[in-house]
Amino acid sequence: MKLNFTGLSDPGLVRSNNQDHYYIDPEGRFFIVADGMGGHAGGEEASRIATTVIQEYLLAHWDKPDSSEKLLEQALWQANQAILEDQQSHPERADMGTTVVVVILRDSTWCAHVGDSRLYRLRESQLEQVTEDHTWVARAIKIGDITPEEARTHPFRHVLSRCLGREDLSQVEVQALDVKDGDRLLLCSDGLTEELVDEKIADSLHDIPILEQAAVSLVEAAKDQGGHDNITIVIVAIA
């Protein structure tokens, strides 16, 4: 399977620092986006810890016999534990946490996520949100209490039901991912999806063949809509 990929992170137009982190394996085996929270230093540290620990765990266990599903699951549990240990060592960061989305291409393709950092798949011109946000509004939409349109401006739209860095984290979401030649994958923090509707995201991914230009287009479009949060994206094209 031949891949092309790129990543881009921008602080946006409102925040003075960037609490997002991303990592792209140089060999194209895995991709990570994390969006931290918990104050200026805390959020940045939480997303950094998560990205680093997941990367190191995947590299250390890549060639071992564990299934890809178990590999991903354990990598995220290790990241959660590392953040908890850092909280204990640094009480000033006790409230920090991070969302995360990870894709690996091993024996097959798998995705894991916690929180509202998302994975999308573009197939031909159709964009599909693969991950389901772990948020109050996502659950409210699912049970019919609010509409997707209402969710975009709802006062509880940033309330997470799960994130890394919590003692009560009981589940990480891991799922197999169907991919084929011509697909494009987009991993992103909510700084992108808070500003842009799916149709605009699909247009940039579909209409701009050069990945680096597509990434810049998406970030600039999010900033044109206000850029209220950090914006981080990773695009993977499957040739």
C-alpha cells in the first residue's frame, strides 16, 4: 500500500500557545493527533505526553505478536497512565487532559480515539466521519435531544465525556478501518471542525490534489471563520 501524508498545526487567531501535538511516523505506519486541555502549560504537556508515549509504545511493540487492536488499546492506556503520573508529580497540572486520535496501518488499518479529535475518510467525493465524539452534545444528538445544527452553537459543545488523563476512564474506542486506493484520511483536532462544516472540509480534501496545499487550505479556512482554537490536521492519501 503506497501512502502520501502531511501534517500541519497552527495556534489559530485567539490563543497565545498551541496545546495540540501531532506525530507522523516517517515510514507511514501510524499517525497521531492530540488536543490538550487544562490551562496554558497543562494542556500542552498532556498532549505532548500522550503523543510521545503512544509513539514509543507502538514502536516498541510493532513487531510483537499482539493484534493491532490490542496494540492500539494498550498504547492509549499507557498514555493515560503516564498523564496521571505526571499529574501526581505536578499538582499544578492536576486538571490537564487530552483528546487523541490514532491511525495505524499494520496487518490491516485500525483507528483508536478518546474525546472529540476526529478521523474522517474521504472516498471519491463523499466525506464520512469515522469516529464518534465523546461529548455531551454527541450523545444528545444520538438520542434526539438536539439537532446537529443546534450542537454547533450549544453551550455544552465542549463538554467531554471521555479524555486521557482521568482516573475514571473506562474505555478507549478502537475500530477496524476500511480503506482502499484513492481514499484520503483526515485526523484533526476540534479547532478545525468547530469552524468548518463537513462540506467545506470535503471540498478542500477532494479538490486540492497536493496534500500540503490541502492542509494549508483547511487551516486558513478555519482561521477565516475565526480561528478560535488551535488547529491541527494530518492528511493521509492512499494511492
